[in-house]
Amino acid sequence: MSKFELKLPRMGESVAEATLTSWLKEVGDTIEMDEAIFEIATDKVDSEVPSEVDGVLIEKCFNVDDVVEVGQTVAIIQIGDDVDVNEATEVVQDMEEPEPVLQEMVASAESAVMHARAETSTTQFNSSSERFYSPLVKNIAKEEGISFDVLETISGTGKDGRVTKDDILNYVKNGKNKSVEKAAPEERVDVQENVDAPASDKDAAPVATDKVKSTVPESTSASDNSKIQVPHGDEVIPMTRMGKLIAKHMADSVATSAHVQSFIEVDVTNIVTWRNKIKDAFFKREGEKFTFTPIFMEAIAMALKKYPMMNISVDGDTVIKKKHINIGMAAALPDGNLIVPVIKNADQLNLLGIAKVVNDLANRSRNNALKPDEVQGGTYTVTNVGTFGSVFGTPIINQPQVGIMALGAIRKIPSVIETSEGDAIAIRSKMYLSHSYDHRVVNGALGSMFAKAVADYLEDWDVNREV
């Protein structure tokens, strides 16, 4: 018998670490090859990590919420032709019960660790806070000179509102919120919950003390849901980890970019007619549905190629012009959240290739099977609000991109058309394109011309085209 070390696999060039969110197997459990053992999460996506061998799990190297770097050993699996669950369990128990000499060494080491922790807690992090801070976050705070009082004010996007590495790094990058850092500890205002009775005149009068009582309720973060006061019958629903990330990302985008919109109506009658003609044959040949999405993606890719200054990002006072056209495709998840898988090098794919990628990403999005690298690197984003019946929308830009297009519902409407015999009224299939763009770097002319280029490509569709 031998032992196999299951390491955190590489998840893309831009992903160096992930948070272990849950264990799906316990020590002593029998594991089959390709069976999921634990779940990890990055800032963009959650995914399961399967076993590469058959065997028995004998050791967990990390706990839930630990940050694991790519290549680190997460679990140890006992493998062999004669693997026995009871024997593997005994091995684990033997590992957990060291000999007397080792016990003394362990006790000595634990004493040293506890002493070190005590010294640390009496220097900087000496609070009775209920928030958990990982050693990495504490080290960053110490190196950056961030006091514990200031650390307590940083909003966390981790589980139960925990401050993650990215949270504290973003805080440092944004200048450490100087107004908060300058405030001395004795000047802090303690907010105490007092919702049972209104404040009296005495309470409302100025108080010459270091602390001021307030009738404002305590923070309503996910970690304090038990303290939220709501009317009888109302339900308190904590935001999910992904929900909090999306909320923060959207709020940051609105605060960063100067959003402006352009709208254009598109006649897609030829596209509707063409798709109805080829969709059955496509399904019979490929075993997949052919939706409108690949057509729109191709049109947008061509427009980005024509107007490359829409395929940029902003970094402070610098504009970065992207070499590759990577289109993000916003997809709704069964739990109501949203994820944006990316079609890499969309301009280099033919319509069949785009259709295959779109179907694959959409299916794996719904099944929570995307890889972290598949939701990163986008240069422009598309969202199909028409799926839910919306005629048009004003989408929020996906930072650090500068543009996003919303596809409205396709509707049959009476429309004036030009014929050889003059103007006539006919039933046409039409939709709206809603283009949101960052007015800091994209002016109205470019934003409108880009939307018009997408519309022209769609309206000039070849009804005899093959796919």
C-alpha cells in the first residue's frame, strides 16, 4: 500500500490560490477516482476537486475557510489493491495518538505557540471581537501598520463577513481610509442596539463622555443576522458568499465608472427566419440546440474588431488596449445569482465554434462546473435581458472593462418598411440593443457607433448562410 497526496490543481494562469469551502468526504471514507472530495472557491467561481485515484481518505491537511495555494497538498489518500477501511482508520488513529515522548514534544510546542499567541494578542490584536482573522490577514495588517480598531472597520466579503486577503489589500490600495485611521480609539462612537424604547430627552441631550449611545441598530451584516430586528412574519435571508461578491462588484463599478447608455432598435427578421430554417437540422447533426446567442456574440466580436477602443480596460490614468477579444456571457444561476463565463478569442471562432462554446459554458454554469480561469480575462460583456421578457435594460459595466451590451426581447411589431413600390407597413421581428459604456474613456460617438455596427451586422444577415 502507498499514500497519494492530492494537491490543489492549477486552475488557470491568473489563479494562484483558493479558499477551501467544504469537505465532501470524511477521514476513513472510501473514495473512487473522479469522485469529488472537497470544494474550493475563488473570487469568481466555486468548484469541486475530484480524486485522481481510488482509495481511502486518511488525512485532511487544511480546514474549512483555509486559503490553499496551487500545488499544496490538501488531502492524503491511502491507495493499494488491498485497501481496507478499518485498517486505514486505525492508521489515522495511530497518527492522532503519538507516543509518550512525542506527546511531551507536542505539549512543549503547543505551550510555545500559546505563549506566542498571548504575546501577539497583547500587542496589536487584543480585542474581544467575534470576527475571525486569518494569520495572513493579521500579518498584512501588521506590515501595513493597520491597528486592530481600523481592521474592525474593514468590510469583509468572506464567509460570515470575514476579511479576506483581497479585502485588506484593496483597503491598503485605496489609501487605508485616512479619515478612519486618523481617529483615535477614544474618539470612536460605540453604536448600541436600543430598539425597544424611544430615546428620552435626557438621552438626546449632549453627553460629555468618551462614548455616545445611539438608537441606531447594530450592523446588519450576515454575521449579525440574529440581532436584526424585523416585524413579525418577515424573514431574514443572509446573502450568500457569491451574492456578497456580486453586490460589492456592482457597487464598486457604479462608484468607479461614469455610466452612460445608448439604445438602438434592430430588425432581426432575417435572423429569426434563418434560425427557424436551420435549427432542426443543426440539432439532428450536432445534438445541441442552436440559440440566438451565438449570432449576437459573433456580431459583437466583429464590432469589437472594427472599434478596438471598446476592447480596453482602465487602470488609474492608464488605458490598456487588449490584444484578444474575450467576451463575457452573463448567465443566470438556479439560485438567482449571476456568473459570467468568458468566450476566449471569440473573433477567431466561426459560428459553429461559438455555438459549441456558448452551449458548453451555459450548461456548466448551471451545474456549477466552471473552472476559475473560465470566468476571468473578459474584455467585454454581454447580458441577455430578453430571456426574462425585458425589452431593454441599463446594465452595469463589469470592471475593469469599459462596455457591456444588453440584448432585449425579440418581438413582432408593425413597422414601416421601404419597398420598390414605396413605404409599407409589415410585421417585423425587432429588438433593442442597450449599450452601457464608461464615459471616462468612451465618448458618445464611439459608444453609439459601436452599437450601430452590431445592429448593421445583424440586419445584413445572409439568409442563405450555412453553419
